Amino acid sequence: MNNRARDIVLLFIENDHFFTVHALTQHFSVSQRTIYNDLMDIDAFLAEYDLPSLLRQKRNGIKLQLRKSDQKKLKDLLDQEELGVYSPEERKNAALHYMLTRHEYVTIDQVSNFLKVSRNTVINDMKQWKLWLQDQSLSLTSYPYKGLKIEGTELAMRKALLTIYKNEKRERVQITSVEQSILNEFLSVEEINHLTRMVRKAEDDLQIIISDHSYFRVILHLGLAITRVKMRRTLNDEAISASVLETREYEVACIIQKEIERAFSIVFPENEVMYFASQLVSSSLQGAKQYGNTNDQWLPLQMVTRTFVEKLETVFHMSFMEDAQLFNGLMAHLRPAIYRLKNDTHIENPVLNAIKENYQYVHHQVMQTIPVIETQLDVNFNEHEASFITMYVTAAIERQKKKIRRKPVVIIVCDTGMSTSQMLATQLKNLFHIRVLGAFPARQAAEIVQQEFIDLVITTVSIEIKGTEVINVNPVLSKEDIQKLALLLEKFEGQELLVLDILQIIEPYCTVLNSLELRNKLQQYFQHDATKTRQLERRANPVLIEVLNENLIITQSDVQDRDSAVKLSGELLLKNDLIKRDYIEAMVNNVHENGTYIVIAPGIAMPHARPEYGAKEIGFSIVTLKDPIAFGHRTNDPVRIVIGFCAIDHETHLTALSELVGVLNQEEKLTAILNAESSKEIMDIFQKEEKQ
């Protein structure tokens, strides 16, 4: 019988009246299912010692039905029951958890009864509890004739509760093992399933895949928010930064708000919607190209990523700018990281110590270089957040060492996001002849194995997949991990198989005169140490005046609506053979589907689409508007200047884009552009800037 079941028995003994299940769930802040399980344990305990079972009456509830002699016997049994002894740290977590989930004041006697310790122990422990609460921006106050009460903001209380869950080693929500989940303490299985569907819907609407760790964290925060709302403990107006209102996540959270209210029969206030959105924004993504519909900060992030990567090149004397995986990975990671840092949302990197031990030099150089990001985005990186950046850089360094080899097909499964999976993937590729098909959250692994031919699943979390070999490793490979993998991969490896694969591709399309000799030649080629991945020459980055001319500028246009303005900027790119016509439609669709993030600053919109929709060259067009047009942006409307934009990769447009942004950031020059009556006037402004 657990401690809570023991407390229920003591409650029955001390109060000779009926308790409803609902009253017990409110008193202990757990779900009905948890109470029902505890009542079953109590009945089993009573039966074991030949005591009458609990009395249940349909309309009244539940109570003990014991004579005084049986009550004494039961108390003696409870005293003898081996329930374990709390350590001081466990007492702190249990006591604060108990007080944070109470509506009313709590007396010292109640806390001592809850912990099964003396009043003096509670009084002595309270000194440490108060210090801990101060670190959480909370206070523990004693009121005469009332009792103890934890005071502070609701947001601080939620953060404290979640920290306590973590300290109790119950932070991660195992949706597949509901009995062991934190959520099961305050929500039913059906309610947890509702939450799971809602977060999956958010993923679908945003077109992203959240890492397992963030996925469970979002569900936990949302579940806690719903529970607190039920307790009439809601966030105040200043709890969440208003910046979240500009995100696509907020739009999605507003849609899901109605489902929350319907499923849980509550009114889910605006501040709680913002709280839910903030958890989505701060979530790590699973794939390096997983921008989805969450790219509202794309322009400043491109600029700062470029500056950071260029600084890394000077530090490590390596060419990183052409590494799209590094650039896109940093772009996707920085957005949630910056939001977390600005909004005091802390996450830990579980492999920080391993990174510092195994990649000490790289980590030190990243810590020295990261002020480039801090200065431009006005944030301060802690070491945990910085270590995720180290993982991306380490992966990029490792990628430069790789050679063409025969590679069995594997997938990586991890729960902490793409920084971990990217670093693990590059370690694996450098050490073994493998082809990493991708990194996936644990909940999708079985589905991927069914869809693709996979030789091996390499995972950092415990999973089982029927019919496919699975090996569990550390994110930073240990010697034992490497030895295990080496033995396991031997049966998949072999240069001969690679050659046979190539021959199977070639033979349907040509006549092979001597297949044996061809096979031997291919074998020699792929075994040669000098055979390496061929690097493309680094493309020169043009400056702005090389990609902008008078034919790409229209002044004082009289278009009347947003879509027409976007199309006009695209038509200029098309007329100058910089894009295909499909690109214009993609520009318009991008605004419809992803929102108004293209309004990058007050009065300035920069519509664009992905390169694959028909970008042929780097290009910019400029359309100034005679009359301002509302694009639908909450703070940056109305728009006076529309800048059409097309790029062919992640990097070659950055110099020109940086110069353009530099001019637009100068109020005097921006005013001159808006007032210009001819395209020549605008070009003169940029040409003069280039000469300065």
C-alpha cells in the first residue's frame, strides 16, 4: 500500500463520515482512476488482516466501518507497515508538492502527518524549503490562526511544480506507460489521450515534427495548465510575452482552444492559450529542415546564422558556409532557443558533461564565438543551450572527414531533438560504413521501419521493433557502444555488395561486355583511400547592386490588396527570368498558409517561396505602394514597400540580403525609397550606399 493510500486510511479514521471519490481527488490532487486504484489497495490490505472492507454507498460515498478495537489494530498495522523513510530532499519535494496543490492554508500538523514526521522536523526543514522557494521567485508565509501558504505568481508556481516533478525523477511523460506518467496523477487516461491528439494536431497544422522530449513536455505543460484552470488558478496578463501573439503557433493554439474547452468542459482563457503557444514555440524540432509554418523570424535568423558560421570558419579554418545541414540546423534550432532564453524557459542538455569531456576544444571555441549571436539577438546563452550549438558544429566538423563507403541502412531514434541526433549521426558515419536514413522520434520508429528497408535501428531510448534489430547507445558514443556496433554491423557490411548494387542499376540501361572486369574495377575504386565525396566549388555571393536593377523596381504602384502586391513583386522577378511562373503562385500560397510573417518590419513585406518552387537565380524586386495596404500583421501593418525575393540555396543570397536590410534599417534612406517617383531614384540610393 502506497503513502497516498495510507493517507486515505488515516483520513477515514480521523473523520467518521463518507467521502465521495470526487472529494478524494480534490483533496489529494490526483485523478479518479488513481483514487480507485488506491481504494482497491486499501480493500486488499484490510482483507489481508481480516478487517472489514470499505463501506460504499451509492449516493453518500465511501468510509471505514470499524469498531474501536479494529481501528486501533489498523493504526498499529499502519505504523508497522514498511513505507520507506523520506530523505530531507524527498521531504522537501513531497511537502512543497503537497502545499502547491492545495487551495487552502496548510498547518504544520497537516504537513507532519502527510510526511509521517514530527512537527520539529517540519519546522527545521522549513528553513531549506523557504530558500528553495526563493530561488523559484516564491515565498512560504505563516499566517496566525490560518497556517502556511506558498505565495507568488501562478507561472512561478507552475515552474516550481514542474521542477519538483523533475527532482522526483518523474519529468518525462511516458504516454505509452500511463501508469508511470506524471499526468496520470491529475488527469484520466481519456483526458491524456485528448491532449495527445491536440498536440499531434498542432504538429500537423504547423507542418513540423517536435522532438520526443519536447513533445512530452508540451503535453505535460498543457495538462498542468488545464488542471490549474479547473482549480481556478490561471495566469495573469503579464505572465507570457506578447511576442507570442505574432507566431503561427499562437494561431494554431487558438484553433485548439475550442477543442480544449469542449473536451475538458472548461473556459480556457486567452492567457492560457498564449501559455500553450509559448510551449510550442520553445519546442525543439526533429529535422534540420523542419521550419514548417513556424518561420516568423527567418530574416534575422538568416543574418545571425550567417555571421556566426563565418566566424566559425575563421576559428576552425574550415569551410562551413556550404554545409546546408549545419546552416539549416542552426536556423531551426535558434528560433526556439532564443525564445526560451528570452522567456526564462530552461532546458538541460543530458549529454553536456560528455560533450565537455569528449569535445572540449570545440565546445570552448563555440562558447568563445557565441557572443556573435548574443549581441545581435540580445540574449545570453547558458552552457546547456550553448552545448546544443556545439553538437551542430561537432557534426559539421565530422562531416568533412567522411568518405564514400558501403553503408548499411540505419535510422536513429532519439527523444531530445535534432542536435543530439545530428551529432550521433556524424559519429556513426565517421566510425562505420552506414547510411543514416534519418532521425525520428520513438513514436514514429515502427512506422518508418514498415515503410523503408532498414538494416538496423540505433536508439538512445529504450524501444522494441518487431522484425528489426535494435541497438541502444549513448548520444556520445562510449567505447562499449562502438564495440557493440562494430560486431553488429559486420554482418551488414561488405564492399562487394555495393558493387553488385551498382551493377544492378547499370545493367538494365546498357550492355556490359565484361561484367567480371567491371565489377573488379568498381571494387578497386570504392576501396581506394583517395576516393572522397567531391566538394562543389563555393559559389560567389553577389552584392546587392549585382542582383538589383531598375527593371526590378516599380514605384508608387496603385495595387489595392495584399495578393495583388505580392503577385506584382513576383511578376518583376519573372520578367527578368529569375523565377518560373509557378514561383509567383507559391509566393501567394506561402502568405495564405503560413501567415503574415513576411511583414518583416513596420511597413515592409518580403514575400518569397522555397527555391524548389521555381527559383532560377538570386533576385530581389522592389514595389513601393501609393497607398498603404493591410497585410494582416498585428503590429507591422500597413505595408508601404513590397520586396519580392528568390534564392537558390541557403547561403548565396545572404550578402545581398544583408546589404538590403542595412539600407532599410536607415530611416532617412527608407523614407527616400518610399517617396521616390522613379526606379532610378531608388537605384541611386543603393549605389551610393555601395560606394560608402
